[in-house]
Amino acid sequence: MNVTLKQVRAFVAIARTGSFAEACGLVHLSQPALSIAIKNLEETVGGKLLTRTTRTLALTPEGESFYPVAKRLLAEWDDALNDLHQRFSLSRGKVSIAAMPSFACNLLPQALHRFRIKFPAINITINDVIAEDVVDMVRNGRVELGVTFDPGEVEGLRFERLFEDRFVAVFATGHPLLEQAVVAMPQLVSSDLILLQHPSTIRALIENQLASAGITLRTAFETHQLATIGRMVATGLGVSIVPSLCTEQMQELGAHCRPLTAPSVSRRVGVLTRQRYPLSAASDALRQELISAFRNP
């Protein structure tokens, strides 16, 4: 059964006006074209929906039954088209993004603020999860966008670089190494270290890059949260190594940061999407905002 929207609109217009002549104006069809549309509709459904004499036009019992259904179908269709138009024009929509906490807490809010000014009707859900979970959420389609460290080659995923994050040393107020503008890694690791617990990507990155330089870490404390590290360092329990994008957060917690060298530790941060799945208009707009805000020239 092949009923077209044109036929349903023609039927509803006639039923509403009770006149072929008035219905022609509503659906922008000539009277012969309107008559053909009704004839084809009735042939498709298998019976008469309208009864006409020279003076009267009325719905058959079947037409009376179909009329409210046809009106509802057209209203839902028009609402769906309007919703699509609003989504493509970014007048409405929803974005779900996953971001590692170090980025979600420190840098993401400024990008979201600019995005919100441009597109105030877009609803945004932020999932601040560890880097490994960002990858899983994008890969499984639970979110369209992720911001995380470069996961390397992952089948089906696309990574777009935003910036290179060089890790920094974190000290309590009054620590002797704060007198230096740059801290050498061997100086730092001779102190008690406070690091994230395994299987943290940040912890693995620090260990792997330092191991390649022949440096062994002596860990005094381990925790799951960067905020806890900042507070513990500020209390004087030890020193730490964190991504530089956490610098402001560490300072707010009462700790102080210095660049690291000999060797430095760094990793690319970027936007993660699925390769074979197009983004919604709202998600692509947020992706472009992130690239505009954070990609190095």
C-alpha cells in the first residue's frame, strides 16, 4: 500500500473545508490534480472516503474514521520536519561529551561558555570520566565526542589533536625547588611522590617515559583523584607530577607548579570521534568550537 503525503494532505484539506475549491487553495493544487489525488488515495485504501453530489460533499463512515488519524499523521510529520530544521540550524539539540577530569575541570568550561553564547538552546551533558572510559564511551556510541589523551591506533576511532600537554611538578608552599624556574626530573623523584593509582593512563605515561630515561619512581602515596593529589601536596605530604592543564586546579588547592625537564613528560590531547558515523549538527559545532579554542597555531 503506497499512500503519499500529498494524498493525505488533499483528503484532510477537503474534509476540513467541505469544499474542493477551498481545499485547492490550501494544498496549492488545481482542482483536477486534487481530484486525481483523492481518486488515487481511495483506490489505494480500497474504498470511498468522500461522497459527493452536485450540491453536497461529505465523509463516508470510513472517511470519518480516517480523518482524525490523517490529521494526527500530518501534525506529527510537520513537527518532525520542524524539529529537524531546528536541529540543523542549531536552534535546538543535545550533545553528550566525555572528557577526562583534568580537561573537564580546567579547560572545558571556557569552551562551553563560548559555545553556549552562540547556541543557547543546545543541551549539553558532560561525562567526566577517566581517559580509558572516554575511549570506551565514544567507541560504544554512548557519546559522540570525547576529549582525552591520544589513545594511539584504535580501530574505528578518529583522533584530532588539540594541543601537546607537558606535565609539571607540584610542590607545597616553601619547598626549596620552587626557587627554580624549571625543575629537573632527578631532583623531583628523590622526594616522596604522590601519584594516581593504576590503571591510570597518566600514571602509566609517567612511568613509561621515565623508565625509557632510566629513572625509577619511588611512590609514597597513591590516589584516584587529581584533586586529592593537589590537597595532599599542599599539606606537605610529598610532591607530584600532573598534566599542565591541571596547573590552575593545583594552585586553587594550595599547591604550586613548575615545568619539568631532563626528561620532560608530554602527551597529545585531542577530540575523539567514531570514523564511520557522522556527527549530529550540534556535536559537530561543539567539535569545531573545541578545535578553535585549543588547537595550537
